[in-house]
Amino acid sequence: GYIQHKNVANSPLATIYINFLKETIAEELTLL
């Protein structure tokens, strides 16, 4: 939901972790 997304945006560590997951997933999709 919006509140949950807002809380994540306010957490630098969570943002870094999400970006890391996105890059990892993108790399794995490229290898397919």
C-alpha cells in the first residue's frame, strides 16, 4: 500500500536493498 511504500522510501537501507534485488533480478533475466 501507499503507507508501506512511503515507509520504505524513508529507509535508506531498505532502498539500497530493493535496488540490489532489482539489479540482481535484471542480471539473472539477462542470462536467461
